[in-house]
Amino acid sequence: MRDQKATILPVLFFLILLFPLINKFIHVLPLLPNNENRLLAVFPVLNINKLDEYPGKFENYYNDNISIRNNLLRMYNYISYFILKKSSFSSTVITGNNGWLFRSEDEQDVYEGKGMFTGDELKKFAIILSEREKYLDSIHCKFYFVIAPVKQSVYFDELPDYLQIKNPFTRTDQLLKYLEQHTDIKVIDLRKALIEKKGNMKLYCKNDNHWNDIGAYYASSAIANRMKEDFPDLKINPMVNYQLGNRTVTGGNLAELLGLGTYFKDIDIRMNPQRSEVFDGSGRKYKPDKDFPYPWEYCVVKTTYDHTKPKLLIIRDSFGNKVIPFLSVGFSETVSIWDNWEYQLNKNIVIDEKPDAFILMVLESHLDAVLKHPDDK
């Protein structure tokens, strides 16, 4: 019996080591998709002149591509959240209070006041935006720079206690202060407007890093109120013109990053217009870069068929999706471009569209992208 145990244990240990490789071909455990918003490590090419780097690169490849990796991550996250009831801090997601999830990485860094701009970067930012404003002013188009807040900037009170930071001076504050002192750029910072409204209704999705319809509506209201200084007749519909509806939804991009999309539920608040005033506009032939992952969302056109209203062009990211239906009520036509997180002027589109107003909407955590992509299109 003792000899059998001495034989069985090494065999079991060996099978455990081989199981990921066996599972890759037999699928004893189903292969779960990767939900991380990053590229996984690729198999390294052996370079005889750089042998010291190879073991580390191979380890990264193996760790990223082991067949049961996502199963193990899901199991760990499930035990941490639902059994141990602890607020974990992963490389991608923070589990906060009262069932709230937050994106970590760059969005948490923004809230904690990390990644501040250098003096040269601030100067470059002011030059880029001022040159855009000057050009747009030359064609009689008003320029607005809109900063969308990361979830932490609004729901900081739902972060776990060990991540609470009171009134940090962030790079958003730093940039706003510099632009105010050195330019005449019309900046619309949405943080204050949303913080003031969050006591009324939930503005962001619990399991997603985006705002919901309510948050997008209040963001649109704040933008329209600032634009009314240049367009006095600009109006968006009051909230009473919308029918509010609730539905239970499963998932959310943050829940998916944990591999637990099927376990997380949230109440999604929808705002549907009582009467349709905004319609899909005529299609455009603008094409996204080949690596843009959401080509169907690259160009969205909305129209009210009221040609007495001004025309709007928006360069945006995903946060602009829910803003478009509310804001476009005030314009004859709204052309919205999601330019692969480059936030450029897109001068060719400006020339074609001849807008009366131009909005550059950037998420707080993506501000540095404006510096990385010169206006070459």
C-alpha cells in the first residue's frame, strides 16, 4: 500500500502539471474567452544575441496562454467576491462598496492624482487646442472641449475605504487651470454637474465604467447650457419629455473583465422619448482605421430635419454614444465621429460637414491621447 501511494502521488502531480496542455486539446474544462482589454503575450522569437530576455518573455507567453488561465481567474474572482466578500484590487477591476465595480489602471490613477502633465505637455496641449480653435473660428465654427469624468470622479464614495482620497489635485485639475490661465478655450468640465445630480438617481452603471442614460442626459444638459452662450436658441428636451423605464441587465464590461458577467446584475434606467424628434441621418462615406474595433460606431449621424438649427460635429469616444440622442435634439444635424481614441481635428470631415459647432469630448483617463496624435487627418 505504501509503495502504491509512493507511485500514485508523483503520477498525480505530473498529471496536474500536464493538465493545462491536455485540456488545450481535449477540453475537459471549456476554454473561456479572454475578457481583458489588452493583447496577450505572443510566442517569443528566439534571438541568439538576446538570450537573457527569452526566459522572461516565454514565461509571460505561458502565463497569458495557459489553457485554463481564464478558468482559474474566474474561480479566484468568484471566491474573492461572493464567498470571502472582500474588496479585491485586480490589475483591471476594483470591487467597491455596495456592489459597485470600478476600472483600475489609468482610471484609478486619474482619481489618485497620478500621471501629472509636465510643463512641456501642458504647453503642447494649449497649442494644439488653440490651433484647432483658431482654425474653426476662421470658418465660423465654435469649438468646445468637453471632459467626461471617469466613474471614480463621481462615485468616489463607493470606492473601498483603503482607496479613498479626499479632494486630490488631478491632472484634469492641472490641465483646466493651465488652459484657463493661458488660453480662451471653451472647456466644459462635467465632474461638478454630475456630482451635484448623483443624489437624485444613479448616473453610472454599477458593473460598467460608463454612465447610463440619466448620467448622459445630465452631461448633455451641462454641455447645452454652456453652448447657449453662443447659440441662445439652443434647447434640449426637459426630462419630463422622456419616459423612464427600468430593466434588469446581466454583465457589464467590468463584470466581464472579472470573468463573472453572468453573475452580476444591475438595474438599467432607460430614457425613451415620448415623441420621436431625432432620426437617423443620411449615411457618410467616412471610414475608420482598419484596426478600429467598432467600425459600426465610427460615424453616427442624427437629424431633426429643422434646418434653422445649427449643425454639430462631435469627435468622441464611447462616452459620447449615450449623449448623442439627447444633445442632437438641439441641432439640425449631428455628425459624431469615434476616431479610434485619437481625438484629432479630422479636418477633412470638418471641411465636408461645415459645422456651426465642434465638440471634442475626451474621457479623463484618455487626455494624454490628444498629445500622442498630431492633427494629420
